[in-house]
Amino acid sequence: MGLRLIIGGARSGKSAHAQALAEAEARARGGSPVMIATAEALDAEMGERIARHRAERGPAWRTLETPLEVAEAIAGISAEECAVVDCLTLWLSNLMFAERDLEAATEALLDAAGRTAGEVILVSNEVGMSIVPENALARRFRDEAGRLNRRAAERADQVTVMFAGLPLALKG
């Protein structure tokens, strides 16, 4: 399939759906699933979340913790593997706080996903369907997330939105 995007709100089932797809795809390819994790344990609660997610995935998964260099991680995926990038919106916030060039980073990620012989599943939050944030940073994040999601959807072979644990195919 190439590149997939799974998008939805918080706790909508995005990650679970992506992981199930990756496990099935990796099995079909004779390889293993790969988690490209963008979260950093900057506080105890996030550290607990990361540990819980790793334990839930189990030992069959190879995990690459890459808060910024996601394109490089994708470039290293083999033809037998299926990688889940979880998630684009955390990656975006990491890029913003590191004051990276968002346009260049997005293009590098999408180019790497288009060139890899393996399967790539991008997971992202839909953050633009609510009220307008009250501060400039939050508004910028919302706008940049919308741009990132739109560009990923344009390049993806398949786009799925998750609502209450139910996948709805938008493309492919």
C-alpha cells in the first residue's frame, strides 16, 4: 500500500488501529512491525505513558525513539517492515520547540515515506475542529497541524479517520 494516514481525535483509536494494521502488514511481508515514537518522557506522567505503550506493543515490535529525525528513521525501514509513526502532532510540537524549519522537515518526512520499500503508517491528531485557541502559540500549532495533516493526506495512498474507535475510509 505504501503510505497510510490515520487521523482522529484524542483516544479515538488511532494508535490501536495503526498497530493492528502494521502487525498484519509486517506478517504478510515476512518482517516485523516498527514503532517510530516521537514522544519524549519530559515528565513522570509521560514516562509512564511511554512505558505502558511499549509494554502493550510487546516484544515483536522494534521501537525507534525519534522526537525530531523521523525522516531518517523512515529511510531505514526495510521492505519487510511496516512502520507506524506515532504521532505527527507530537513530532510537530517537538519541531516547533526546537525552532526547526517545519516545511523542510515535512517535505523530508513525506519524501522518505514515498521512497521507502516498506510500509509506513502515519498517525496524527485532528486538532482543528474545535474552538479557536486563545493564545498565539496554540493558534500557530493548530494551523501548522492542519497544514501537516493536509500534506500527509495528499501524499498518502490511504487515509482513514477514526471516530469512537471506528475507522472511516476517506481515501484509498
